[in-house]
Amino acid sequence: MTPSELKRRIKREAKKFGANLCRVAPASRWEEYAETGREFFPRSIWPWSESVIVLAVQIFPPMIETTPSIVYAELYNTANRLLDETAYRLANFLNAQGQRAIFFPRDGYGDISVLVDTPTAAFSHVLAGKYAGLGTVGANHTLLTKEYGSRVRLVSVITDAELPPDPVLYTELCANCGLCRARCPIGAFSERNGELIADMDKRKCAEHHQRLKNEYRFPCGVCVMVCPVGDDRKIYGMASVSERGAEHCRSFGSKRKDE
């Protein structure tokens, strides 16, 4: 099987396993862009790394619009399970083709409380998604995709297969509209000298998520919810849940506290 044939097969299998999006980045792009510490490069973790396959599943707007609620929490957990299972099955598929492959779990931390003290995971799926051409990084530090805006969850499969890479997307998808900064319930974002990507108080964000998790309505997701980017907006519009409906979902199934 040629590298191009293997890549086409990978994309077919990923879709069959449940991924909405699948793109490939060469491991060399981490060295090329050098946007993170060398210890986070794929080849620093597994020296045999040649390609990183990044998978995404969508987050449905009507559910995230109920945040913070158990309704969104259940969707988030289901998306996480689907991502890890899909990535595991894809790594198994590559092993069957005689290729080394592992998947990096979609989060890479034991509990949100860990991020309060050390707000860094072992691997950035956001940067992997950027290098694979899935999208661009927005003001809210998430990956924005043409198809779903920032309403995606990501996972990465690292392999020694030398696959044809997908092109990086150079046109910024973020319009810098400021909605993520304005709507953040804890004010975690602030402008950074006119740059597109905002300053983010990661500790403050993690502490907020810890409170929500204790109330069974984790995560927050407001900065993701309000993002106007994405073709999914053509289906759902900017507000697919009435405020009454959202309030209904927030009123049941969790230990709700006054905001």
C-alpha cells in the first residue's frame, strides 16, 4: 500500500469509526513552527514519530448553549469517549498495517484540579490540529474549524507512517469579534497588544471549571458556544435554544449555584 493509499484508507476508517474530521501533519511541523517547548514535540516524546493524525468530533450547538448544565456535561463526556475509542481503533488499524502507532488521549490530565496548579497538558491537540490544517487558533485559545467553529473536541494519533501531509490553513478563521472575551463569565480573557489571540488567565479558568465539576455541570464552554465561526451556524443559527429552554436544562440534574 502506497503512503497516499494508506492515508485515504486512514481517512475512510476514521470516518467509519466516528470522526467528523481527519487531517495529517508531519512531525517536522513542530520544529518548523516552534510555538511550544521542545519537550512537547512528537519526536521528543516518541522519537519514531513521522506523522500525527488529528481527529475531531463536533459539539452540537443546542447542547452547548445550555451550559453550564448536565446536558452539556453528558455531551462533552460522550464526545470524549468517542474520541478515545476512535483513536484507539485507528491506532489498531495502523498496527495491522505494520506501522507503529499510539494515540494521545484527548485531555492528558487526571482531573481539572491538576490544572489549577499546573495549567499545561502533556500534548497540545490544538496545535496538532493547526499543523494538520484542521483550522486556526482563535482569540479564545481553541482551534477554530471551517465546519464547526471551535465547537469540536480533538484527539491525535502518532505514527511512524510517512503520510502525505495536509496543507496548513493560513487564512485566519477568527474574526476577532470579541464575543469570547465579552461573554466569559469570569473575565479570563483580555486583549494582548492588538494581537489576535487574547491573554488568558488559565488558573482562573481552571478554578472556575473545578467549581462547575463539583456541581456536576462541567465544563463551562461559553467562549466556544458564542463563537460565530462555522458552517454549523447555517444549520442551527446563532441561537438554537431559547433562553427558557436553556434555563430549564440548567435547573435539573446538577447542584446549581447562583452565578
